[in-house]
Amino acid sequence: MTFTTGSRALAISKYGIAAAKGSVPTAPSDTSTTPAPRWRGRILQLFPATTFLLAPYLGLILPIALIQGNRQLPFILGLLGLALLGCLVAEGLTAPVRARIDLTRTAGPTTKALRAITIGVTMIAAATRIAFVLAGGGSLLAQLTGSQQSPIASAASLFSSWNLFGVGLIFACYMRKACSKRTLWLGISAIILIEGWAALQTSVTAPLLQVVTSVMLMALVLGLVRLRVLVVALIVVLLAWPTFFSLRNSVRVELGSSVDQSVTAFDRLRFDDQLTAVAQFKVPVSVNQPGPLQVLRYGLVPRVLDPNRPNISSAGLINRVLGGSSTSSYNFLSIGTIYFFYGPAGLIFYYFAAALLFSYIVSRAIRAGPIALCMAVLAASSLMGWASTFPDVVIGYLQALISFVPILVVLLIFKQRDRSHPGAAGSAASSSTTR
């Protein structure tokens, strides 16, 4: 409704009363909330642990088992069912509470500060990763023989998880409109390329596998990528795998590691056989794997402060139980390895606890909080990794939490500073919406 008074017009609407010359006020822009996701995306966000557990099995492991006529398929489904039970109970109990979480964006650094922190973290991650590999760290032979690392490799290992934190911060930049979608994928691609180079240099492909799968699935859960994009990415990886597998084996031979020449690239994709190898054992099995105190020691105390401790490789222990050499490793994927060491009850309990933690972190991450997004990517790559070796993965998770402290301090400092200068934060937020 409009009333004319002289040369001015008063416009009355649901947004209040405003005075303008021949114009009606528009709705104020709201930059403080995250758009509500579609119902499919919301289900993924309420059941993220279930999504991470099922995705590799539905997309790769079970189809290959069906095509190859694996007679142990019921055993695979049984183990998957135990892990799924733990996830569904944990997420089902907490889903009603998490569904009511306000999607209002959490407080954080300004757009400019967040971009600067992200660039700094990713550059440090890239530099230390390259330095670590060039200094001889992370190779398969070094992990299994426990050879002493050089001072450079030991120092660089403190930043081994910063590539994951870089991914989390890149996600935060995009979700807070601090960068474009093109910049988002260029940054993530650069991190993955460095991991691919490191995998070829060290002949260890597990870190690359974990980074790629966790990043893509995390992007799916956050609504940053569509399912069809993941399908295309999977096809590209499968096509490139034979070449990468051949290069990896060549590097292993040069490093003096044993390689079974009868195993082809396709055989290495038979993750169903890798999992069903645990069926021959009466679980739980004790092979002097790390206990709780060792997990805490290795997870919370940096190697530079405890340089004489021996390396831990539960996958190496499993390989020796299977009759393999000490210069190779083997696991039964995540669910099979946990089942091997702790039995059915341990498998259910682990995924119950992991799902509780992961679902809570994701519920915070969808609000575009930089800290929560870093923690979500870390948990996705470690605790929810589908090919991880337990309990080594818990040690790595604890080590990563310690290494995150400097980033956490910087984020909290800028968050507190921007709270004390709301004008600057507000101007940055409003400017970011005009991109």
C-alpha cells in the first residue's frame, strides 16, 4: 500500500515502512544462514557415517563380488551388517536432535582472513608433504622396517594431516562465498595431485586412496557435488588404475620391496577377496597389536619427543600371520581388520562410537564453520575410512588433532577479533554476497 505526500512516497509492506522517491523497498538480504538442502541431501547429512560406510561397498566392492561370483558374499554382507548396525543405532538415536539444529551460519573469521588462513595452511601442507617424501619419509620399506627417519622427515611429519585441514578450509571458503566453485576444485585438485606424486614416490597408495574417497564423499554430504559427478570420477579412477598400479610396483621393486608379479591391477581391485581372507580365523586374534596405552603414546606424543620408539604397522603384523614377508603389508579393509582384532562385538562398538562422533561433527560442519569442516574431513579420512588399518588409524587421528592446534589458535584469534569489530565482519559478509 502506498501513500503519496508531496514529492515523497511512503511504501508499507511486510518489511516495514520506508520512504523513497517512487520506489518500493525490497526484502533485506540474509547472509547469515545456509540454504536448506534438498531432502536427499538432508538424509545424507543426518546419516553421514552410514553413507561413508555403504558408499564403497555399493559402488565397488559388492558389484565386483557379484560379477565374480564370490561364494563368501554372505560373509561380506554379515560383516557389513554388523558395522551398519552400529552406525544406524548411533545415528538413529541422535537424528531427531540433529535434525533440529539451526542451520544459521556459525561465527568465524572474515572473508579476507579466512582466505589468507586457507592459503597459508595449504601452502605449508604442500611444502611439508614434498619435503617429507624427498627426505625419505613415508615409504613402505621405512614403515615396515622401522628405519630411523631423518630430522627433516620427522619435522615434516608433524604437518602430515594439514592437507586434510586445507581441504576443510577450502570447503569453508566456498560455503562462506569467499571463493568461486572453480577455485574450490582447483585447490582440491592441487592437493590430490601432490598426494598422487607422493604415492608414486613412496609406493604407498593408501593415503591417496583415503584422501580422494573422503574428500569426494564429504563434498557429497555437504551438498557441494552431485552423485553423478562421483560416478564419473569413479570411472576415471578405474581407467587410470592399471597404469598407476604398474608405476607403483616398479617403484617398490627399486626400493627393495617384494612384489607378487602374478597379481594384476584388476586382482588388486578385488577388495571382496581382501575382506573375506579374515573368514579363515577364529576371532578375536592377538598378534601383539598396539594396546590402549601404546595408542595414546604414539597418538599424543610427537616422534621428535620420542625418537627411539619403534614404528607400528598392524598391517605388517597381519601380513606375517598370513605367511607373508616382513617387507610387505596386508589388511582386511576397515571392517575386516576390526573384526580380526576385536570380534563382532568390537566391530559394532567401534562403528557405534565413530558414528556418534562423526555425525555430530557433520551437524556442525554444515553450518560452514571452518573448525568443524576441518574436523569433518579429518574424521572422514581416518575414523570412517573404508580401507584403514585399525588401531593404527586411531593413532593417526590423535596425532592429527595435536597438529591442528596451531590452526585452531589462529582461527579462534581471528574469530574473537572479528567479534570485537562487528562492523568489519559485517562489511565483509555483505561484500561476499555480491560476488
